[in-house]
Amino acid sequence: MNILISVGCNRYDNLTPLNGAERDGEAIFERLTGPSAMYDATRSRFLRSPSILELRECFKQVFSQNPLVDVFTFFFAGHSGVNKGGSFYLFLRDSDSEIPSATAFPIGELFEIINERVPRQVNIVIDACQSGGSSFDLHHLIKPDLVGSADSTRITFLAACTAWELASETDNGGNLTTEILKCLDG
């Protein structure tokens, strides 16, 4: 079974709002769960400007209702950043960039969820500023005892920019998402 969680976050309580992140998340969801797509539309989820608790609840529901996931894809469009300690966070509606460790979703937590479920293939796409900073937290994902074994999860990771760069958006949405949609549409 193939499952997608797509998140687009435009609205923020403590950060500058965005214009196209929700549209990007919804477009990715529609393309990947449509009639000829390979993701199960009834088991996959699209979240529009969720809180951190809503995202965690989504992971809980998706993985408790679908214990055997073959391919898992996580897409995020919104604000993100690297904190002073060098960890990468996804900023959700109720996040505060001044205290991300207490208010934002750490990418390491996503990696730990993946390790618990061990899907055959994992795809992570982050269309957000400093998204390359997610590589700082790979130690949460890589299990030394499984590296190179047949039981290890295959991971594809696509970030919009490096840990020190800003992602950008146009009237059509995030630049990374726009290019992905072009590829999906042929």
C-alpha cells in the first residue's frame, strides 16, 4: 500500500503568511492520488495549515490504520528553518521561529516515525527555506546495523535549497513544487 501525507502551510500565528504553500500541497496531493496515480486517496492525507498537534495526530492515524506501508511519501510546503543548535524544523501554523524546539515539528521526529514503520521506499520532499538543513538530522534515520542490508528502507530526499538558502515562490507556487508538477504532468 502506498500512502502520501501532503502538507501546505500558508497561515501562521507567529510568522509571515505565505501565498502558495497550501495550493502546492493540494496540487501534489491531487496529482499523486488521482485516478491513475499510485497512492491510495482514501488512506492518504492533505493537511491545510495544520498545527503541530494536528500533524502528529495525522501520523498517528495514518500509521495505526495502515500498519503495512510499502511506499510512504511526505511532502511539505511552508516555512522551515535550522535552529541555533543545528536541528531542522518544519514550521506549522502555531510554530514560533524564536523557539522552534518547543513549537515546531523536528524532522528527526519524522525520521523516527519512518524507522518504526520501515516502509520499503520513503520519499521526502521539502519546499521550504533552509530545507537542506534536514540533512543535519540524518543520524535519526540511518540505522548502522541496517545500512546496506535488504531490510533497510530506501530513501529519496528532495530539498528546495541548502541549509543557508531561502526557497522562493511565484504566483504559481513554490519553485520546487512547480517543477515537480511539470514533471508529473509530462
